[in-house]
Amino acid sequence: MKRTISLFVLTSLIVGCGGSDAPKQVNSPQEKPAATKANSQSQASDSPSTAKSPKRVTYSQILKASDELLKKRDAKNALILLTKAIQAKPNESTAYVKRAAILADAKLFKKAIGDMNSAIAIDTENPKLRNTRGYFLLLLKEYDAAEKDFNKAIDLDREYPQVYNNRGLVFIGQDQHIKALNDFQMAIKLNPEYVDAYNNLGFVYLQMENPDYPKAIETFTKVLEIDSKYLNALSNRGRAYLKLEQFDAAIADFTTAIEIQPENDQYYLHRSEAYKAAGNEELSKKDLQHVVWTQRLNEINRRIANNPKNIELWIARGRHMLLNDRIESAERSFDNAIALDGKNVIALTDRVKLHFSQGQFTAGADLCTKALEKNDTTEIRSLRGNAYLQAGKLDEAIADYEACRRFDSLVVEAYRKRAEQHAAAGKTELAKVDSDHATKLEQQLSSQSTAEENPVAPRAFVPVNFEKEVAAEKPAVN
């Protein structure tokens, strides 16, 4: 499972787990071994506060306030408070450690290391501080310096499993796989439920000069016995199965990973490879199509983030969501476009089409009515006529069609259906009028030249069968 440094667990510094096909890529997003929790020092003692002066607060109160800001995701002001705490008590290590965690979360590792230098200068014999600084150095790939910190932490506490795990990551970065294997095994010996160390051990079996795929599978299986949703173990085991040409098992692991984290393209790419190796070109292609769809979505989202009031981008996003049957997301995208401009015919049309595809014809008509209150256009009125027709409100549909002076097969359908209603109600004359008009329109439509030269009414708007159009836009990707 991919893990990142959390602002909300300031004393824990965690990085993602391993992958099977990225040598030397300890820091790669999807294919890296798992790091560990590196605990920081507990809070220092405080001096008493003066109740009458709200500006004079204790050291612990400042730390507590910074934690509350972090819970609200306000890292900027938390940093300001921690800086004040450091200024108030420069010889206390806790605020340095907390500020380092925030800086590391922002990937400002050199500044984070500077704070850890200050914390270690205050508390030189604390193995957790050494482990934390070593971890930051590891992220910068400063392997020699990181190893020195981890060695010192082990000297200070030989029963500290996390530091063995982290030193093992250093050895992976240096291609010293035997040393890495020994450190991960030691971490597991000290903590038999240490899931990250198990995953990293399995990663080593995959990365060795002579990979031991059965041993890797056994190790990743142990990870999944402890945590069935540990994504990197699923992906890595799938890669090992693939190497052994156990295609069904590989596909099963990648499918489970997709079910847990469907937004991760790597699992689709891995499964596509497994399908192809198994000879299933069609399913392999579908997974690749999904990756292309996701990449396009990411591009649209990026552009929207830069220009959130661009109606065309919201419409494009809604249409793109429909390509992968993301109905709710498409609805929200079209609604956002309409919120920006309630008169936008394209946004309204797409939103009504979506109502149609779900059989929500009255809702589609209501949306058009609201739009007509702002902008009475033939396009929107004609669209409402379609909604009324599908909802069985034939009088309203024909009224809208006539107002638009519209002439096409749906208009014929509306008159035919109303003629049937009149006939069923015993209104023979009205039924004949509608039937005759429908026949006349139909005759005009049957001859293209006649329809072009002598139309019954000009076509202000040519509608489409919305339900069929949405269905036709759906790709093969599920």
C-alpha cells in the first residue's frame, strides 16, 4: 500500500512499499520498497502561563495549537506557531521534530534535515531522532549519510526494528541485496507482524541478481495474510506470478489491486501485460484503453484547476466521464457548467441527454423550463419538446415543436401518438386531424427533394435520439 509522510501523524514518517520492476528506484511512486515509522521525541516540560495575558502561552499550548491546525490541514499557520515555539524554547527538541515533519511532507527535505540537526544536537542519544534524520537523508538518496544515522540508532537501541528496515532500504539503493535481506529479516525477527519489512524482503527476492520468485511469492503472501489490502504486495506478487507464467494468479492479483484502488493506472498496465501474455488480446487492449482514458481525464482536470470557470472544460469533462459510464461525475460536471452559465445550450443539452439516458424525462423537461426562464431559444424549447415526448406529455411536446416550427420524424411521432390518444378517448375528429397532419409530414420526409423545396415548416433545430447517442458513445472499456 502506498504510504506518504502525514502531516497528521507528526511522529510517524512513512513511505510507500515496493515494486518488482524498478531497480534502484527506491523513491519511485509505484515501484518502491516500504519504509517505516520513525518516531520522534515526546514533548518537553513547560513553564507556567500567566492567565491575565492571552499573548503569553506555554510551550505545550503552542504545540497543541499547531496540532489542531494540522488537523484542519493548515500547515502554513502550524509552521508559524512551531517557529514561535522554537524561538521561545530553542533548547527543546519537540518543536524542531514537528516542524521537520511538516517540511518533509512539503518535500523540503534539506530544511527538514536542518531541524533534525538541531533536535539531535539537543538530544544526542535519542535513536528515534537519528532514525528520522536518516530517513530524510534516504529520501534524498544520500545513502552514506543515511547509513551513518541508522548505524548510530542501532548502536543506541539494538531492539529497534524500524531502523533495521530503513537501513535495508539504504542497501537496496546501493544494490547490496544480501545486506538488505539481512536487515529486513532482523526487523521481522524483532517484530513478526512488521508488514512493511515483509514487503521489502519480498522486494529484495525480486531484485536479486538471480531472482527467487517462489520465495518472493511466499513473502508477499505473508504480507497479505497480515494486511489483505496491502497494494504493493498484491502488485509485486502479481509480477512474480507473471514471471513464473502463472497468468491466472497474476491477473487475479492485479484485478484485486484495481478493485481497491481503481484510479491507479499501474495496475491496469500490469494486468494488460498479463492478459497479453495469456493470449487475451481483447482484454489487454481494454486495460490500455482505460489508461488512455485516465490520462485524458487527468489533463482535463489539470486544465480545470488552472481555469475553473471555463464552461467548455466542464462540458468536456462531463462527456469524457460518460465514455467510462461515470454517470455521477458526468452529472456534476454538467451541473457545474450550467451553474456558470444557465443559458449555455450545449451544457443544457448534454445534461438533458443524461437525464434521458436514465429515463428521467420529467427532470429533463424541468431543467429546460428553468433555462427558458432565462433565455427562450428554439434550441432549448425544442429540447424540452423531446423531453415531453418521452414523458408522454404529447400536448406539451407538440406545443414546443410548433413554437419552434420544427419538422422531423420525432414531430411525426408526437402527432401519431396523440392521434392514438384521441382515438382511444373517442375523439374521432381530433384523432383524424392529428393523423392526417402526421401523414402529410411523413410524406414530406419521405422525399428529400420535396422536403427541401416545400417543407411544411422550417427546421430550426435537428434533434437526435439522445438515448441512443449516449449509448453509442460508450467505449469498449468497462
